[in-house]
Amino acid sequence: MKGEPRALSFDLDDTLWDCDEVIERAERSVHAWLSRNYPRITDEFDLEAMRTVRIETAGRDPRLAIDLSELRRATLAWHARRAGYDPGLADHGLRVFLEQRNRVTLFADVLPVLQRLRHQYPLVALTNGNADLARVGLDHLFTASVSAADVGAAKPDPAMFQAACASLGLRPGDLLHAGDDPVRDVHAARRFGARAVWVNRNAAAWPDDLPRAHHEIESLDALSDILGAGAGRT
């Protein structure tokens, strides 16, 4: 792989912010809202039990496994019907969830790096999740945002990478993708033909059964050492 990339793509959750704490807070907000307004649901299902319902529902319905907002809406409606409530409460419950889901705390390196890079490259967000860049406050830094729900497939499927390149008129080799997940980000990008950067913020060990990323960094600040450096690992 040679030459400087013509566009950069970034995973969102756990690459630009800590996802676990965001989802935990959002789910607790929904559970508290349900407890206040629809207590028969929370009398039967605690947070962990509601998570189990979502996992089982996603396992039965591949469409919902890809569209996480619709998965939450569908399972909230299921809980409502089971408890004898109007399933329309699911729309309000999803709004409660998304309000908190999009309140993220960026890692310290993220904003300065994106603000600098946006003047040099088109930036594209690629996410399996349901974060909204406009609500997060980063939409002005990105040329495009592509989600699993948009394309009907989640990483490591190549559909999001294909959509990103198609929107910019680029070939796979023109793209550099940065993400935290060895399979969904790094392996997927490599298989697509893009340059892959593993954002390894927690000094994790690389899986023995996967080819290494072209580059490994602990912070997005290190992207400046990669860009324009020519060939990476092969």
C-alpha cells in the first residue's frame, strides 16, 4: 500500500469516546423513566433482564441486530404490550435513550486532531451504533457519516467502507480507517483494501489469529506521524 490517503474514516464508539459509560447512563435513564411512568415493566425486568431481551430479540431478527435504534424501540414496545401498556410508549422511551446516548465525553485528543485534519482530508464516520454526529456536536467536522442502519449491514461487512468510498469517488486504497476494534475496524478495513489504523488506547494485546494493522497508535495525535509516510505494513 503506497502513497498518502485521500480520505480518512473513523469509527465512533470507543475510538472517539468511551462507549460503555454512555450506554450504561442512557439505559439507566430509560429504566428510571419507565419506573416512574410504567412501573409494571420495571417491576418485572431490571436493567440486566432488559438487556437479555434485546440480545435475544436481535438474535431472532437480523434486521433489528443491525438497526440498534429500531431494536430498542421494538423491545420497549414488547415490554409495553407484556405489561398491558400502550406500545406507543416506545417512541418516548427511545427519545429518552437517545438524549443520553448522544451526551458523550470526547477523549482529549479527538477534537484538536479532527479540527486539524478536516482541512487536509475529507473525514467520514463509520459506525455500527446509533450515535448522531449532529447531537454529539461533531457533524461540522465530517464530510459524511455512514451507519450500519444506513447500509443494512454492520462492520466487518464492507458495505460501510464501500458507501464511504462511493460517496467520495475513491478507491479502497485511497482510504485510511482508524478504529478500536481489531475485527470490525482493522480486519474489515484491511479486507476491503483500505489502510487500517488500530487505535489501541488501553494497550490491549493483538489477537493472534488476525493480520496486524498497518499502524497501531495509542492516541489520535500519532496520526500526524502516519499521514504522508507512504507505505505501511503489508
